[in-house]
Amino acid sequence: MSENSKSNQIESIDATEAATSAAESTSTRPSVAPPVDIYENAEGYLVFADLPGVEGDAIDVRYEEGELSLSARRDLAAEGDPVAAEFRAVDFRRVFKIPEDVDAAAIDAEFENGVLQLRLPKAKAIQPRKINVRASA
């Protein structure tokens, strides 16, 4: 991939960088980065984040100063003392640097079956388009 094309892609900000752009949590809950898949097509970018066990109202997605952040909270209602606990209450957090060609006002999010889908459309001026050719008579 050329250096020029890389600058037009979404980049994940690791936990060290994210700490400089957001306040650290004082919570004793573990904080994890959810697995994310990102796809690009002519119209924009699609971001899929796995957030198992999260309720839709526990998700926060924000776009500010060229960064897209997503955070979510998974709470568990314990019904007794755990004998084995591999699935625990956690806070999910990811931050991405977004290319300048994204139309920030048109970012859309949908959450279904534990998967958050974000649509980040490219600005209309950036999208390829077909030019109709008029034939003269």
C-alpha cells in the first residue's frame, strides 16, 4: 500500500494514544478493545464492532476533531455465586482516526445481535460518479 493511500484510511488509535485524547477511567471494571472489521467501498467505509452482551442503550458513539470513538458497557446480572466466570462485566472502547473524505454529518449507526455497524459515507465530491455523454444529432 502506498503512503498516499494509507492516509485516506481509518486508523485505530492504540490504548496509549487514546489515553492522551480521553480521560482515563477510574473504574475497577476491565476495559477491552472490541474486535472490529473495517471495509472501504466507493461510497464510504463500513465498521463492524463485536459487542456481545451489550444492550443498545449502553453504546456511545461520538465523532469529534477527526476521531470516531465508540464505547459500550456490558453489565451482568449475577444470580448467585459464580462457579466459573469467563464472561464478565466489561467496558469496551475503541478510537479511530477518520479520513478527511468522510462526511461526518452523515455517519450512521445500527446495532443488532451484538454487532455495531457504522456507516461512514464519503463526501459526495469525493465519490466516483458516472458522467453521461450526450450525443449530438
